[in-house]
Amino acid sequence: MVMTASTLQTPSDEQWSRAILEERAPSVGALFRDRVSATPNDIAFRYPEIGPSGDTWHEVTWREVDERVRRLAAGLIALDIQSQQRVAIASNTRYEWALVDLAVMCAGAATTTVYPTTHAADVAFILADSASIVAFVEDNAQREKVLGIRDQVPSLRRIVVIDGDAADGVTTLADLEKEGAAYLEEHPTCVDERIDGSRPEHLATLIYTSGTTGRPKGVRLLQRTWIYQGASTHAMGIIGPDDVCYLWLPLSHVFGKLFLTTNLKIGYPTALDGRLDKIVPNMAVIKPTWMPSAPRIFEKAHAGVVMMMEKEGGIKLTLFTWACAVGVKMATVMEEGRRPNPLLAAQYAIADKLVLSKIRERFGGRIRFFISGSAALNQDIARWFYGVGMPVAEGYGLTESSAASFVNRLDAWKVGSVGWVNPGGQVKIAEDGEILLRGDGIMDGYQNNPEATAEALDGQGWLHTGDIGEIDARGFLRITDRKKDLFKTSGGKYVAPSVIESTFKGICPFANQLIVYGDGRNFVSALVTLDADAMAGWAAANGLGGRPYEEVVASDACREMVQGYIDELNAGLNRWETIKKFAILDHDLTVENGELTPSLKLKRKVVVESQQATLDSFYTA
């Protein structure tokens, strides 16, 4: 793969404004209709049919999607769903999620997203707070969860199960589609009438933030916010209609939901499958050209390749190490906008032929770039991927800003930053360093929560993000930490935990999480979790093969190994940031236990509270 230098030049606000205002649709339903009209026979989605002997992948055109979406939208209209009324979806990422969401948009209603891992009490709150009329659920387990709290949601009229059985008050997706087909025969223009009636200022989506304490807040995203995101992404020119996206991210999360709009504007096909354990195998089958992801996936992929080569050892490891070092040198040169000298160019060509191209093959062989969001990406890992020829364009946004507010470009990036502000967006840094955002991508407010809305949005329309950052002379934004996560030691020194945590995960290939702690304490301590699969290989190589995971991570040998990586981390930190004590937890953090968000972001307060006794023990005696 050949890398080319280019001038780092930000397009003018005037250019961007013209680009994102051209032929702007009034609603997501209208945007979908336009896409079907423009490219009816192009592939829209790919999805797996899961069988006992393996997966069979299917393709559907925009015309085929339109046929099903219209039947489902008509089914909702037959249920007397009115403009902007809420329809909930509680499901993992799958093709039917996209179908239902598009049907809701075409019916002029609004989607309430519900993570399938959400506990019943929070599901009851979300459905009641949103006043959802219909709830689509993935399977019988989700059906039973919603049936169990139905008496707490007076607005709920119907439950529709995607893969499951009908019951009292429960309809299957297939039956709703049949109802819609019958309604369309009598009212053939009903869906187009709803699309024509949807306006930019209408509510499109309610996404409830996964708060660590208290009730979740429902973020109100309007039709204009999604239309803006599609137009803004199109204006940047990063993605084209010939690209193939692999989307595993939770569609109930704003980061995943974003890419159900950008494909409507641009027209590229999207492969949908939310199974985390299938990400790497699926890439070999789908052969995507790009994929949005969370940093943890890149960390695990990098660690997996490194450990595989270390196991090989010998000349293969030597060649791998040399090739990756050459790749990182090339990435650094390109990042600075310079051209490589002839020697480096020749070395890179050899490294690419012998090693780097083979690494790319593990990811399907066609990746042009990745997009990383939801948390900080380790800089060394970012440069490694750039060097291998699969650039990771790190971006930044919040649920409240409809996901994408900043992103690095393929021809203009800065590792450690989240890139330039997106077309049409505005940013400023407050006196205390907080990042403020404004523009069409910003939420309308929080559902039924005027106090929280007033706290987040000021009178001039600026969203107070709660993140601390700085913008350099070239316009690149660097996030230094969450405002609420910054802590001060008893010695008066500030510590930014996420930066330290990201650095450690790049150093230690066995690490899943590092949780840095020390607010008001006289030194910094940490909790460590290790990857079970990686540790199985380590255990076998260190005389602990076959032992239970809990026994392996509690061993003196494991602690000595982790201590070595902690020492390496500390060598690059300020004295007051160094980790003096740590504990290795006997289990990894999970979404199911409420320690991670569905997008794999750390819920710091939850973990600290559950491990408070261990943390307190560091500071006794």
C-alpha cells in the first residue's frame, strides 16, 4: 500500500456550508426515499443468517429494503401511531433493527433506543419517560422483560417480537408486516403522506444515556440532527458509494446509530452483525473497506497480532518487529505532511510486501481506514495501524451532539488528536478548558428534564460537553480528560486518568482495563483487569497451563509480569501520576455487570464503588 503526502489545509467554512446545504432533505424518511429513488438496485445491507453449520450472508438492494420498510411503516400507521410518537427498539445490532428504525422514520414517528442489556427497572423508566406506544423486542427473553414491566408503562399498546413467539399483546414482526401490507392496499399513499409531513424540527430519536448514577437522561435528537450528520459526512469526502461498511456497534448507541444515516446520504452498503466474537472472522468474509469501532477492539487486535508473532519467535518475529518499526516511521512522516526520503520509501515497500500486507489480509485485505470513537485511542497503537496501512481516524462526539463533532481525515491527521471540527459545526474552549459545541448536530434537550437541559445548553445554544481539551494552531482538537474524571491528589496535583489508562493498554498486551484512582489521596493507585484469552497463552508458557483464570491472575508470576508493565508506564509519567500500588481483579469488566457501557466505555464510578474496599486498603497503615 502506497502512502502519499498531501497539504494539510482545512476547507473554508463557506465551502463546507455550501456542501452541507446542497439538496438537504427535510427528514430521514425523505432521505431514505431519495436514496431508493437514486440507486434502487444497489446493495443496501448485508446480514448473516445464523445456522447450525455456520453463517450464510445475504444481500438486499435499496428497492428490497424499501418494500419491507413501507409494509412495516404502514403497520405502525395502522396501529394509529401519530407524528413524533415514540416506538422503542430493544435489540442487538442486526438487519431488522435498521428496517424497524427506517419504518419508524417513514411513519413520521420517533425511535426510542433500548440496549438489550438494560435492566428491567431502567427499561420501565425509559419506556414510560418516552411514552413509547410500541416496543420492538429482539427475542422471547426481551419479550418477557417488557411484559414483566408493562403495567408500569401505561402508553404501551403493542409489543412486536423480531425472533420469537406471539403472546397476549405480542405480535411477531412478520405479522405486523402482513398487517401493513393489507393497510397499504387500502391506503397506498399513507407512507408517502407521513414522509411528506415530517419536518426538520420534529423529534426523530430518543437515546437514553447510560449514566453511572441516577436515572438515564433521554437525549432528544431531531430530524435535522441526522440530516446534518449525513450531509456533513458526505461533505468531508472520507466515505464514497463504493465503500463497504462493517457495522457491529450497538445501534442503540449514538455512535452506531449515526451510520444508519450516513449510508442513506452516500449510498454505500453496510454489513450488519452485532456479535463481538465474530468481528475478525466476519471481516475475512465481508472484506469491508472501513469500519467504525471502539478503541478496545483496536487494542485487542493489536495485542493479538503481537502475541502471535512473539509465539512464532525467531526470524519471523525479527522481521515483524523491523517491518512495524518502518511502518511507524512512515506514519510519523506522513502525519507531519512530509514526503519520505528514498531510503525510508524503499524500506517501507519491502516491509509492506513481506509483512504489512499480510497483516492487512487478516482484516479482509481491503480496509482503507477505521474510525475510532467513544474513548481515547492509545497513540502507539494508532501509529501502528497507520504504519500497517490501515489508518485509524480518531473522532469525538457525544450523544448530545449526535455522535460526530470532530474527526481526523485521511489526508490530514494528528495522532493523539480527534481531528478537525466537522463541516458546519462550531467549537470554542471555555476559560476552564471545557469544550463547547454548537450547530445543527446538537440535541434539542433532555426528555422531560428542563433542569438538566438548562445545565447542558446555555442561552447561546452552546453545548457544555464536560470534556477538557485544547485546539492547536492547525485546528486539531486534543481531549485531555473528562472534566468530572480529573482528580486532585492530596498534594494538590491534578491527574488525568484516561490518558494514563490508554497509555497502559498500549504497553501491556495482556491488559483489558486499567482504572486509575487517587482523588484526595496522597498517591495514585490502580485496578487492573487482564484478557482471559491472552492470559491462557501466557499461562501455558509460564508453567500455569490448565489452571483456572482466577488462579493464574492471582499468581506471583502474573503479578511480577504486570509490575514490569506498570514500571514501564511509570517511567513516562510525572512523579505525582505514577502508580504506587495496584490490584489485579479476578474477573474482567463486562457490559452485563454494568461496569462497561454497550460501546465498551468504562463506567468508572460503578467500578470504584464495587471495589472500594480494595482501593481503601492501599491507603491503610
